[in-house]
Amino acid sequence: MGVGIPIFIRDDDVLVKSSSGNEIKRFISIHETIKSCGFIHRPGILVLELFSFPEIIDYIKNETLADKMDPQFHGLFHLEYHKFNTDKIIDHINLAQKTFENWFGKRFTRLYAPWGGNSLNLQEACSFCNVQLVDCNKDYYPIEQAVHFSDLSVLKEKEIAIHWWKQGTINRLKRLK
Ligand SMILES: [Zn+2]
């Protein structure tokens, strides 16, 4: 890659149940591909979905401690946070922070709002909790677009977005390096 900046791969909806049948295997193979390409994996965690996958928690923790993963918050579930009042959003963020600390030994710094949602309440809650709100503004490039970049240094301060369950994602990741 050789662009001299860390490249972050944002990966939403981890690990929501999918038709793939083996979510864990798929998630790990996405992560191992990201790692072998020299990128940093930023999974968007749906905290209460992860309770269905207790065996993955230590894996995420170890990869996080090794600086190969940077888990962030995508919701307790895939909820319409942009329609919630501020206190309720704050409650969800606080509960998620406690869970992150327990599981991964680390707090998150970003809320990837489901559906790229935004609202004044979301902004207020995130600023109160000292979390960066990421909505659908162009802080990221979908991988389908990023594979066409000849120079990845345009990704400074930005991320590449994937969905771990999407067909073709692993091949596109390999094309990026
Ligand atoms: Zn999502």
C-alpha cells in the first residue's frame, strides 16, 4: 500500500444474523483479509446482537489489543436513534460504553448512526458523551468506489465502508492494496 497513513475499513452491522449461515466464520475471514492488506478494521458493533455470539468477544478483544481492530458503536440494536430523545440516546451510549469496557477493555469514540441518521438530539447526546457522530455525510467511501482510486492517500481522515455480508467484499479488499 505504502501511502504512509493508516487506512480504516468501516464494517457496519457486525454481527447481525444473515443468510450466510456462518456469521462468525465470515466475520473472521473479512477481518483476516483486512489485516493481511495492512488496513485497520473498524467494525460497527450492534451491542445486543453480539450477545448471540459470545465466542467472538475475546477474538475482537485480542485483535483490538493488537491494534488490528478498532471497534465502534452502531447501536444496541439497529434502531432509529435519530427519532429518540436525547436522554434515551445517552442511556444507550452509556450502556454500550460499559459493555465495550467489559468486553474489549476499551471505550468507543464514534457512533455510526444506523441508516446514517442525524438529528439535533443525536448531536446533543453524542457531544454530551464525547462521542463523534458519523451520519451519512461523505466521511467515507464505499469500497465499490474506493477500488477505483489509484492513490489511496485521498483516504486521509476518511474511511472505506464495507458490509461484511456483501458478496465480493473480500475480493474488493484484496484489489485495494
Ligand atoms: Zn447498519
